[in-house]
Amino acid sequence: MFGRTFYHGTMRKYVVVFGNMFNGIYVQRFNSSDERVQTLKVPIAYGPKEKFLVRLAQDPNLDQDVAVSLPRMGFEMTGINYAANRKLPSTLRHSKVNRSDITKLTTQHIPVPYDIQFTLSIFVKNADDGTQILEQILPYFQPEWTNNIRLLPEMDLVYDVPCILNDVSVEDTYEGDFASRRALIWNLNFTMKGYVFGPTSTTGTIRRALIGVGDADTLVNIEQINTQPALKADGTPTSNNALSVPLSDIEADDDYGIASDISDV
């Protein structure tokens, strides 16, 4: 429709970053003497809450050899909303010199801000497991936790992306007789303040500026001002073109100076 095909994978990066925030949570079990007898790592997977509830309900008679083990966590992206309050002027651009051709410049319009909603569901069999997991999450969100994400490696763009905890709720799925499995579910809703990037474009870089100075009466140029980068052979900047190496040998990330020469036309 718009004539450009591109994909930066930013949405996938947001999902991976969100899941990694909660990868490494453990639950400890204690006996009556308050001695630790078991330590369990809480697994986390991407998927809707209903998917995990169906898996829990697939063993109504409790006669299968393997059932879904609790505790566990699941998360999913639930919505995306345009964030007008974070929008910057559309005329602004990111730019980067092409390493393979220093005469080329890769440019891109600044990204469009979007708020991405995530839901984290915590499935536990007893209340103590749930509170243990919550206490390992809630202190970090006051109410946000900021991740430093390299969103666009090809443009060297690294953004601080806050993730805000909106609310926490709990539900009990216990229904039926005593043979039915019970699951307490804690639902945590988050908003990640992300960005979506458009396509990149390649243009030539301005390496030299020639300005003509003319006579106001005859409208004829009488002088010419030549402005360009200048760099000595030892790598130090200079403002004298006569001391500079050729312009083709100066790269965009060199510590060069600016030289201006005025000559008669």
C-alpha cells in the first residue's frame, strides 16, 4: 500500500524484554520447623491466560501421570495505543554515516510513540507461593522499571523504555468438588512506553560547501568561499586547507577541523 517493505523487529524485542524481566524468580518451601526443604524456579512462557487454564482443566480425574506444574507464569501482549503526549515533530530525523561508503548517509524519521499493554499472570496452588512471587516483583515498580534497549542496531539507536505497573488483581479458579484442581491467579497489568520505527533512506552527505559572493550591481560572482573538513596527516584538526590531507581521506568520525578559503572567480 505505501510502497515500502521493511521490518525492524521492535515488537518482538519488547516481548522478549518483558519476559526477561521475570525470568529468574524462585519459590521456596519450608517445613514446620521453618527449614527450607525445596526451591523451585518459576517457569514463564508467552501465551494467554485462558490457554493455561485449559491445560489445568484437562485432568479432571487427576489420573494422568503428568499434569501442569504450579507455580508458573504466563504473559501476553494485550493492546497497543498511540501515545500522542510523547510525539515529537515529524520533521526531525536520525542520521548515521554509512560505514561501507562514507559519502552516503542513512536517515530515518524519529519513531512514533506507542503504549504497549502487557498482562502477566501468576498461577499458584497456595497463597504463600503467590505472595513470594509478588514480593520479588512489586518492589522494583515504583510504579515503573526502565529497560535500556538497543531497538535499532543498524542506526545505533538505544532507548530507555519505561514499563509501568498499572494494577494487580487476584482470582480463584476453584470450582467443583474436592477432586478438582485449584489455582490462584494473580494478574499484573503493565504499560510499556515503546516506539515504532519507519523505513530508512540513503542519501549523499555534504562534504564541501561552495558559496559565491557577487556584485550587487552586476550580479556577477567575484569571489568564492570554499568550506570543507580539514585534517592533518597526524590526525589533528586544522583550519588550513594547505595543511590538510585530501578530502577523500577524511572520514565522518575523524576529529577534523573546518577550513574556509576565499578565492577570486
